[in-house]
Amino acid sequence: MAESYVHPEVLVSAEWVQAHLNDPKVRIVESDEDVLLYDMGHVPGSVKIDWQGDLQDQLTRDYITAEKFAQICSRAGISADTTVVFYGDKSNWWACYALWAFKLFGHKDCRILNGGRKFWYDHKLPISTEVPSYAPTDYKVAGSDESEIRVFRDAVLAHSKAGLPLLDVRSPKEFTGEKLHMEEYPQEGSLRGGHIPGAKNVPWGRSVNDDGTFKSIEELKALYQDEIGLKPNDTVVAYCRIGERSSLTWFVLKYLMGFTNVKNYDGSWCEWGNLVRVPIAKGA
């Protein structure tokens, strides 16, 4: 029998979601890179939360206030004790990013639909174009210590200088500096190409299967522990370009593999590649 994930409860199946579509204690949230996908069809009863337009402050490169977060949850019919299940495109990049943001505000029960939007559509499961309306809640933000899951540039510089584990989850060409931008996103480059000194390159896509589901715990251990030597009690920092791809790796390490101290550097290469007086490395 295959070994289970360390926290299997955070990853739910399509069958589980279908069984809970009308459960008032569960809210399904779609979060995509392509903001038009939700209107084309979504899991029945699911609500749309835009990772950028809803969760990010539009004037500062940070997240919204606790008050605004409470308003978003309230209008979506989410209470502090609601089980929130996220799914989306790109093998759940943005779903993991939204889950990470919810954790910044201390929401307790957050889960991911394994396989995301692709799996749901590929298996011809029910879809709807109806936008649901839920009674608003009196959402109270629990709050959390964001330093447990988020890290900023000065701490990353110290982490790098100390030789502690850094995971660059971008494509190999971004990592080596051959490309200044993500594949097929030439408008989103940085001034310098390369990676943070000491980082190892494990592209995010190596954690998922072709159908969008996550790889088995055995495969993940072979990748992160056997191949690059990480240990579950290591202090690990993951980054990409803006923190969305690395939020998926953060989810894998923290919840599926049970790493006790893993953080997402959401400033990522968009910040690091443009900073004055920070070192970079080039090549493999």
C-alpha cells in the first residue's frame, strides 16, 4: 500500500467535492491566472476570488488589510469555521497562492482540490455558469504570525549567506539566467537574470502529474529528499518570480511532506533581480 501524505486532509478529491457541493460548511473557491475562466464555467456553487484584484493591495506590493479580507470572505459566505477548498488553472498554481494568502490571515481550514480545474474538466464533471449568491457572514480575522510562512528580502539574504536551503522553482532557463522572464511571459522580466546564490533549481512542475494531480509521497521524497538532500526539519525558503509557483512548492513541502519550517519568498525574482547591492549567481 502506498504511503500517505503527512497531512492528507488538506488535499481533497473530485469525488469529495461532488459530495460536498451543497454542504453549507464548505465553500469552493476558484482562483485562476486567466480571470475569464470562471465565467466560462466553474464547479457548481463555487465563488471566484481573484489572486490579484481581490487579495493584493493595488497601491502597494503587499496583501490587503485584514478588514478588506474579512469583507471578501463575508460576501463569499465564508465564516471563520468554513472549510475552504481552492482550485484553479495551471495545476493549482493560483489556488495554492490563494490558500497561502488565506493562511496569512489565519484561516484555519484550507484545502486544495487535487487536479484543479483541468482534472475537473477532463473528467467531464458538472459545471455551471451561474454565479451563486450567499448570505453575508460576520467574518472575524483570526490573524497569524506571517513570519511562519512568509519571508522578506533581508531575511532571504541572510539565509543565503548562511548557506541554508533555498529552492528556486522557476524553469531551468530562468534559473541559469538565459532568460530574464518566465517562458511565454516576455513582458514580465527583471533587469538581471540568474538565481539567488546557493539556491537549487527544482521546477514546480516536477511535483505534479500530467493530469494536474500531485505526485505520490514516494515520488516527492525521491525528488526533494533523495535528489537534493532536504530534510523535513530544514528551514527552507522557496521562491519563483512573484511567489505563485513557489506557493505550490510551499504547499507540497509543508502539507504533503510535513516539513516543519518552510517559507515562501513572494518578493521572489521580480524583487531580487532588480535589487541594488544583492548578489546573484548564473549558470546551473
